[in-house]
Amino acid sequence: MKQDQDLSETRPLSRRFGLLSAFLAAVLLCALAVLVWWAVQRIDGMTQAEQSRALTSGLMLEQTSLVTEQRRATTLDAAVLNLRANDQSWIAENLAERMSEFYDLDRVYVVAPDGAVIRAANQGQFAGTQLDPRDLVAVEAMLAETQAGLAAASATMSNLADTVSDLGHADLARLQDNSLAFISVQPVLGKSGVATVRPGTEYFHVSLRVLNDRLLASLAERYRLADLKIAVRSSNSAALALRNSMGHQLGYLTWTPNRPALTLLRATAPATIAILCLVAAALVGLLGWLRRAASQLEASRAETSFLAFHDPLTGLANRVLFQANLEEALGYQYLAATKVALISIDIDRFKEVNDTLGHAAGDQLLQQVAKRFALALSEGATLTRLAGDEFAIVQPGIVSDGHARWLCQSILQSLKEPFALTGGSVHVTGSFGVALEPGSAVTSQEMLRRADVALYAAKAAGRNCFEIYTPEMDRLRREKRMLEVELRDALITGVGLFLVYQPIFDAASGEIAGAEALVRWMHPTRGYLSPDHFVAIAEETGVIDQLGLWVLDEASRFAVGSGLPRIAVNVSPLQFLDDQFVDRVLHTIARRGLNAAALELEITEGLLLKNSEQVQRALVQLREAGVRIALDDFGTGYSSISYLRSYNVDKLKIDQSFTRTMVHDEATQTIVRSVIQMAHALGMSVTAEGVEEDAQRQILRDLGCNGLQGYLLSRPLTGEALIELLANGHPDRAPARTPTAVSVAVGD
Ligand code: C2E
Ligand code: MG
Ligand code: MG
């Protein structure tokens, strides 16, 4: 069944939102991690560069201090003189052992102008007159370099001491044992010119400080460098290239760099991770909340959209969706060469269920009916609840009238089983109106109208059935509508409507006990119309209240004027729906001066069956005012003794169908007998209607029937004819005793 077609498009908003949020959160976290890592690297890189710079200046300081210490000892005239004098003890005390010890120099050499070592010291100890084999190559090379430098300088000056400052040479060098050392070679030049040193006569002082573990340890401590050592090549850790003055790389100083940021990161890692987890959890919570909010929004959007196109009670398509589907079906049928059936359905007796079992049960019934209908339908059908108990179905693809009938029959059939509701189980039936059209011919509005016309015909045909629309139905409706207008007109102008009176005779005495007022309409163009024809129209159109009062008024006027002992007036059950009904009746007869006891209202069993409080109250009020109540056409309806007792009516009128068959049918006669007995037992009188034969009159008299009414005794008469009859006496004595004798009868 085509129920859920939605005219609006829905997308999984929350899903898209969720994915987008998760992606954004991931990107955010990654960006944060990259940023932190970048900052850590940068801070640690800066720290390492700072350490490198400090170490570089530390090394330079080592080299410069070596030179400064040497100059302090060699820029002395005494040094020149004592060297020339080869005063070994002075040399030991001032330039060799003592100096080596004092300045913590690894090795010291005092070299004569000819290059011979005149005294060597090794870590404060005398070490002979030779270069240590480890130092040999490096020291000799530097001595040669210094001598060459001096020779060049001496070309321009006679006393080298004058420009003493830059004639020495200091550098970093690799020794024979592969260790590295700062070596400084300084010429001993004196100071004040007392001891003149001519070029080529200079003594040299060589200081040598090895980059050994001790020195490294002191550098490491001074500059807070961990694992400082000399390496041939750089490793992953921090490294500083060691080059001599020529720029040759001699090795590396490596150390484990300080990484304060990383250390901080590590130290704070658990807390950071915990915070990140919390942030992530908060983020996830927030996203979850947003997602839920989004899905709630989505759900409410879907619900709004569902409600826009569906009936909240049954979940069926509503009028808007139904109309859209109907139009679509009609458009499609145009091509499909089949017909579209539009079935308009009314649940019979729905109001009764609502009134007796309550609205909740009424709602349950509608829901269950909707389910059963849905099951009975085939693919492509749209079922809707238009309002209250009105359902409608669009079924495309109908191939013939027979197909449509079969469909209606199966839907009717689905109602057959009782419905279990709170408060009891009920049986309901339905009335169906069907419009069956090939799509192109009519609009959806016209289809709906035709289905309603057919539904109206189904209701008129007694409900629990279906009718297929025919143009004849429209004609009948138009005619009814015209009659309604004309009837209203007649009630206003008083032209055409009149009453006839059928006398009711006392069965025992034959006297006229009263008369029943029967309405007639002499229509200007259609001629005489029977009440069977137009009373129903008056009931359908609501004109019945006006008509009923008009009849009562006219009948009262006649009764008072004619001196009739009792006047009976027929009342439609619909008149009782007016809560002013009793007042209107009493007011009307009072206005005409009719005694309430002279009025008998004929009601039908259908009214009593309604069992409504309003009806009961009205009947009690009327009887208390003195008005008699007669139950008309008794035996044709649901005749139940229990409601007769509870309503306690004054009279039963046995329907003419009983009177007719009674003579030849024992069973009917038995029923009539027991009805009369029962009525008498309940204190009611009985009148038999439709007495046409003498045999009927005889039997009814014998059974104890109180009143007789029928053509045998008198047809309905005009007012004047009845007055004449009253004057002449009862039919047993008067000429109007046979039907032919009362020839003034009108309308039968
Ligand atoms: P009813 O109240 O049962 O009226 C009796 C009907 O039986 C009358 O038909 C009457 O002419 C007819 N009739 C009487 N004796 C005989 C007989 O021996 N044989 C046959 N075959 N028929 C007999 P009428 O006047 O056509 O009325 C038909 C129904 O229309 C009435 O049935 C009543 O229900 C209704 N009706 C008539 N006048 C009024 C009225 O003013 N108000 C309302 N609400 N209904 C009325
Ligand atoms: Mg009647
Ligand atoms: Mg009757």
C-alpha cells in the first residue's frame, strides 16, 4: 500500500554532522600535537645551539689562556738573559717545570734558536732535553711556522721585542697518539730592550695542553654538558666540529644535549595525556550531545514532515497526501488505460460506539478499522482518513466494474469480525461510495464529489453496502434539493401543504375515538406527493422540525375546531434532537387551546432504541404534561418488552403488515394476541392499523384490541369530510362505513 510517500526530502543530518565533527576533532588534535612537537624541537634546538656557542668560547678561552700564560713568562728581559746564560735552574723555576705545574700544562719545551730542546717538562716534572715522541711532528711544524713568521717580520725591524705581540703561534693539533692538544709556540723576546734579540737568535717557549679526559671533565662541568667526549665523527647527539687555524677538521666534541622542553614534556606527559583525554572525552561528549541534538532535530523534522502528510491517530495518509496521490493516480491512468477507483467510506453506527463506549474506544475502533482496510488493499492503493469516521481509498489499476465490486466486497468483508475495544466488543458495518473513472476524464475534486454522491446513495439504500456512482444519482440529488427548496417555500407560504385525518375507532363501541393527522403535499408541478416521499427529504435536510411543528399546529387547530376527542400526530425521531422540542409542542397546543390530554404523539421504535437520556427526558416531560405517547408501526422494528417497560408508553399501534397476514396465518395471529395481552398487562391500549377486511376487524375485536384504523372503517379524510362523519356518527351506523362510502378520502 502506498502510505509513506513523503513529499519532502529528508537527509541524515545528524550522520553528516557526526562525521564532520569527528573529522574536525581529529584534525584539531593532530594540529595540536604537531604544534607541541614543533615547539619542543625548537626550544631544544635553541638550547643546543646555546650549548654549542658556550663550548666554542670555552675552547677559545683554553687556547687564549695558553698564550696569555706563556707571554707573561716569556716577555721578560731576564728570560732572554738567563736562557742565553743557560741557567737551567732559573729555566726550571720560571719557564719549564714550575710553569707546567702552575698552569697545569701537560708539556712544556724550552727551545734554543737552533731548534735544540734545552729543557722539557711533563706535568710539572723535568722531562729531559727532547721533544716527547707524541709531540714531535706537531711541535716541530709549529716551530718552523713560527720561525718563518719571525723571519718575515725581522726584515722590517731590528729588535723583535718592539713588536712582540703577534709573533707567536697557537693552534689545535693532532698528536702522534691521536689525541688533540692546544699547542702554543712563543718566542722569548724580553720587554724593555735591555736584552736585544736579533732576528734568528730567539729562544722559543712551547706550551701544550692536551684535550684529555681531565680537561673535558672540567669543560663539561663548566658548561653543564653531559657525556662530553671527543669523537672521530658526529653522532645523533650534539656535536661541535674541531678545526685548526687552517680549517682542517680534526674531530668532534660530542655530548648528550640538554632537552629541557622534551624533559618538561616527558615530566608533564601523564598530566598532559590525562588532560587531553579529558578534553577528548569532553569533546566526544559535546559531539555526542550535538549529535543527539541534531538527531532530535532530525526526528522532529521527520515527525513534522510525517504529521504534515499523515493522520496522527491512524498513521494513514492525510488529505494533502491523499489528494497528491489521487492526482498522480489520475495522471498515470491516462496512460495506463485502466480506471481509478475512489472509494468514500463511512463507518455505520460509529457515533453510537462513541456515545456508548466513549471516545477512547471510538479512537481504538478507527485504528483497528484502518489496519483491516490496509490489509484488504492491494499494491498502489492509498488509504486515508479524511475526518471522523470518514475513510477514503484511491485504487488505481481497476480493469472493470466487476473488479471494483470485488474490491469493495472484500473491504466490507474485512469489517465482519467483531472489534475488541476497551469496554466491549462491537460489530460495525460500512457504507461505501465508489467513483470509477478512467483518469483523463475528471478532476480529483469531481472524483471526490462523485464518490460522496455514491456514498449518499449507499446510506439511503440502508447502509452496509456500496454503490457505484451513476449520473442518475446526481439527477436524484438535484431533484431532492429542488424538493427541499420547494418544501421550505410551501412551509413559508402555506400553499400546497395540508392535512388529512384518518379516524381511529373504538373497537368495542365503533365510536370515533380520535383521528391521526397525515400530511399531504399538492405540489404545483408534480401533483400529489405522499409523505413517504417528502418526509424523508425533510428529515435529511433538517426541514422536519419546521414541518413537524406546522403539522402539530394545523392538527391542533383542527382538533379544537372540530371537537375531535383526540388527535394523533406523527413525530419524526429527528425532532427529538431539538432540546426545545417539548417546549415547542406544549407551547403550540397551548396557543391553539388544545388540551394536552387530547394530543397523542406517534413515535417509532427507532427513537426508543436510541436510548438517549435526552429522548427519555422529553418523553417523561410530555407524559407528565398529559400528552399521550403511542408507539407506531409496532412489530416492524426491534420490539423489545424491556424498553416498553422503561418508557411506559400509553399505546401500541400494531403495524398493518400484522393486520394483513393475521387472518390467514396462525402464527401472526398468536403474536398479535400476545402483543395485546402484554400491552394490557403493562397498562397500554392497542390500536390495529390497516384494517381493510371485516374478518380482520372481527378477530381484532375478539382479541381485545382497543382501537381500529383502516380503509375498512375510513380512509384518511379532509377536515370537512371528517367533521361531516363526526356529525353523522360512527361508520357502523353512518353511510361512511365502507371505504367506498368515505369517498372524500384524499391521497390514498
Ligand atoms: P403511519 O403513521 O403508519 O400512517 C399510516 C399510513 O397507513 C398512512 O399512510 C395511511 O394512509 C395508511 N393507511 C391507513 N389505513 C390503511 C389501510 O387500511 N391500508 C393501507 N394500505 N394503508 C393504510 P400515509 O399517509 O401515506 O403516511 C405514511 C407514513 O408517513 C405514516 O405512517 C407516517 O409514518 C408518515 N407521516 C404521515 N404524516 C406525517 C407527519 O405529519 N409527520 C411525520 N413525521 N410523518 C408523517
Ligand atoms: Mg402514524
Ligand atoms: Mg403506522
